[in-house]
Amino acid sequence: MTRTRLSTLAATAVLAAVGGLITAVPASAAVTCTSPVWTAQYFANTSFSGTPKLTACDSAIAENMGSGDPAGVTLPNDNFSIRWSLTRDFGSGGPFRLAAATQDGMRVYVDGVRKINLWTNVSTTARKTVDLNIPAGRHTIRVDYVAWTGSAYAGFTYTPRTEASVDTVKPLAPTGLTAAYSRDTAKTTLRWTANKEMDLAGYRVYRRLSTTPWAKVSGSSLLTTPSFVDTPPATGQTFLYEVRAVDKAGRESTGSVDVTAATVDRTGPAAPTGLTVVSDAWMATLSWQAVSDAATYEVYASSAATGPFELLITATTTSYRTSAPTNANQYYRVYATVAGDGVDRTPPGSPSGLNSVARPGSTAVYWTAPGGRWVEDWDNGGHYRVYRSPGKTFDPAARTEVACAEEGSNEAGNGGACVDLGMPVNTYVTYAVTAVDPDGNESAYSAPLVVRTGDTVAPGPVTGVKVIPRSDGMLVSWAASPEDDIDEYVVWAGARQADGTVKWLGPDRCWEGVSNPLAILCGNLPDGETRVYAVIAKDHWGNGLHPSDPKVIAVEATELNVRPSVTVTRDWNLGSLSHNPTAARPSVDWQCTDTTRCGTVTGYRVSRWNPATKTYESQHDGLLPADARTWTDLTATKGNTYFYTLEAVTADGAVVGTYPWYTIFHDRV
């Protein structure tokens, strides 16, 4: 069985790491859950009174406890309660949808005002959805849940409504905007505080001069992180910036407080204007209008309008007198120039498209080359630098330059690769790559790449394993692994041997649904066999315990025996038959190809075993027609195993062929 979904339960016990050891914190100890994680309190009563038996942090409210108590805490099977609460900043607020699903009672409060009331002991799941507007700022949501008797289930979500026709509230303007301009790279690095709206789609960055309108400079796609690097024109002018937030309904906020960036002047002066030529038989006098920031002027001449032009002089005045050819046209051009030191201070563009392959012991990082003149830079000695910082964000102050392993490294002008052998294992790191041209100019960092590094350590044992026999198989459920690198769960089945050991038969045949990511239905025909079950967590790199490991929790359970007490002998030899024992709907297909015997068949009868009456009962009036070749049970319900017989009947009522079969009509979880 393969499962790729992870638990919504962030913690089934309060844990503290001390000196590398993980220890349980007593229920009475103070627990702080970082918003917007829920603080969950578990009570052994229905009045939420006394000291909680457990206080934990939950990333979501999705508890399917069946007829038992929650995993990770000892409570009575009936008459217990759970209270979830959180306080978070909703930013600009807006329309939200509260959705509750419960068995038994649930009440939902927003800032102490009750919004949902499902306070009844029920045997089926009760649901209610409420739409409301939540004002801007911080608010508290509380969910009270009580399990009186029977099965226990609690589910609650609060989500923003993002339809443009419903959400008329703009996001708040971003705050904390800063601008840092580098004269070396001629780039402006903008950073701001992330917005709090849950329906935030991204940001747009705008730039202008004090005398011009705002122009969007962040591209056609929304920015999804609170930072942006802009390359304003290097004209020596001061540019203004502001950031606006955009929500999923497409509404844009007002602009943030403006910040400024004064650029370096690396832009050539405007072309001289007003060029005139006054000539006689011997000389030509050129004059032109002065350019405000020009240091010198270059005068070129050619005998043809299309050139080539040759430099005559570099002048510091706005006029020049030169000899002119006799009885021939002469063409002139004048350029304005500024002073410079001839040093290249312009960095290349940044690499892009970072991706990685993480393995135990190494991480390979790949990227695409920057555009522009990078191919020429590469051919003349350009190269890349790969940086790594710990955690899930790139921190230049904590960066380490990676010494790429020679084996597997493949830098090139069109991109590159770096094999990192020095990264820490079993944790998160963030990479960024820069391009460096032959003059030593280094680009801005690429977009960061967060990588979960590999390891060879198997996740710990899965806890809370329960096995419930059902008419359609064995319902196996478990508590989520607290580790953050789980890719799948694998269910194993085994048989207890005479010496007490378990012979593991391999991953069992299982079917998963969508309602519970921590449960699965396993097994074939429920015929009273006793099996041993174990659930194994496997991480991104395929590490997982074997079910025979002494740390693995194994649960022994016996299937229901739903086989009929009446034995039916198969004697069908009239032709071929087929059925699917685990079909979406019980059905059978047959052929009658024995010409002599089939010619006597006047119809067919399909019967189904009734456990209540202990008999096979016909599923239709009269007989099916003699030319019938298929039948489907439209009255079967999921969660049961059905036994059938197909009989070929002659005119005198004699049965000339009998075929028994069964179908497991699964009700997946």
C-alpha cells in the first residue's frame, strides 16, 4: 500500500528536545503553540473542567477517533472533550467560510461569539457551513468538541472566500519597505514585511521618478516572497518605489510608504542637436548645441552618408573648423561623451531555474545560465559560485560557499551543476547561485532553492495502530509520524507461527479513499483468518523499518467470517465465465457455448446469500432470458461482502449448471 498524504495532526504529545533527547512534557506544563497552529486541550469529561489530560499543538482539526479515544492521550472511550483555540492576524479580513463536521457535539466561537451550534449526541456525522465577514486585525477562534457515546469525529476549517463577486475587501498595504541600492551592481534590493491575509496571492512592485506616473517593474507574474531586486536605469536620477499586495480575488491594495534609491550615472549623454555646417571653397565650420553632462565631443567625417566615418578630433568646445574637400560632399557626425575610467563594473545577470536531487551523503544542484553576454563572459573566464545557508530561507550572513565535488560537477556557459558533499544531513538548507564575469563582477543571487537533505536513517515506529474487522476487510488506522520527511505509509500483514514469531507476507492488498489520510482498508475475503498487521513510515529516500524490527508495533486481529453456511458445488461447464471479486459494482458475465446443453436452457437465475435467513434468495422475478449474458447487482451497498450463485435452468425447472462467486464491495476510507 502506498500513501503520499501526511498527517494533519502536528503533535499527539507535547515534546521537548534536550541534549538531543526527545522527552514528553507533563500535561500540566505550559505549552505555547505558534499562530496559526491550534492549541488543543484534551479533557476526561464533557464540561472542559479541571486540568487537561494533554495540551498539544495541531496544524489542523481533523480527528477521526472511531469508537476509541484520541491517539497519544488516555481518555475514556465516551464522555470526553477537546477544546481547540487560536489567535491570528487576519490582515484586512474579509469574507470567510466556517465548515464544521462532527460526531457528536461541536460549537464554534469567533471572538467569544458563537457562530456554529451542533450540540447533539448523534450516530452520523452532522455538518454545518457558515459564511461571515471577519474584520481586519487579530481575532480568536475557539472550537469546543464533545464525544458523548459511539463513534467520535471532529473536523473544522476556516477558509477565505476568494470569488471576486464576494470578496470586496482589498488587502492592506504592505509595510516595512526598505530599499538598498548597490553602486557596484546598479541594482536595488527591496524587502518588506509579509502581509497577514490568508487570501494573499502575491505582490507587485512599482517604480517612478518624482515627475512621472507609477510603472510596474516586477513583471507579469505576482511576486510570492516579500523581496525583489530591480535594475533601474543607471542615469544618476533618484527613483521612488512602492509595493502593493494583491489577493486571490484580484484586488490590489493601496501602495506602501514610498522609499527612494539614488542611482549611479552610467548612461551616456544625449546626442548633440542643432548641428550646422558653414563652408567655403577651403574650410568648413561645424557648430552644435551644448549637452549638459558632456565632457567632450567627438567629430566624425565621411565622404558617404552611410560611412564609414573617421574620427577627426575630440573637442571640448561646441564648434570645430576643418578643411573641406573641393567640389565634393562631406558628411559629419558629432557625439557627446562623458568621462570614464574604462573599468567594467556591470555584473552579469543571475542564474535561474535552480533544482536539485538530494541523496544520502550528497546533494546535486542544477541551474540555467543567465542571458545577455554571459556566453562571451564564460568563454573568457567567467564562472559560477554556489552558496548554502542553513534553514528554509537564504541568509547571506550565514552563507557558506560550496566546494563542488569534481566528480559530477558540470559547469558550462548554458548552465551548470554542483555536487555538494559538505552539507548537513537530515535537515533543511537553502542554496543560491551567482554568475561571476571575467572582471570579477558578481551577479545578484539567484532565486533561493530550499532542499531537504538526504539521510539513511529510517523514520521511527508508527504509533496508534488499530485494526477493526469489517464485512469488507480489515480497517487499519494509525497516528501520523511526527517526522517531516515522510513520503508514504506501508501496511504489512503477517501470520503468527507456532513458535510465536510472525512470518511477514509482504505489504498487504489495501485500498485507500479520501476521507481519512491515516486509515486504509486491507485484506481479501473476510473468512475468519487471524493476521498480524504493522504500519511502516517511509521517508523521501526510501528509508523504513522492517516489520520484524522489535521497535515496530504489531497488532493481531481476526477477520469476520462471512462465508455462507450452505455449501454450493460448482458444476458450470456450459462455457466461459468471469467476475471481478473487488468490482465497483457486483456483476458477472458468462457464455453458453455447449450447443447441445445450452439449447435446453430456457433462462438463468442469480441468487444472493442472505445471512439473516441463511438461504440463497433470487435477485429477480422469474428467470433471466435465455439470451442474457451479464447481470449486475444494483441493490448492493458498500462495506459488505456478497455471495452469489448463477444457475442455468431448463424448461422443466432442472438446473444444468451452477456457478458460485463472491464480491467484496469495499467502502474505502
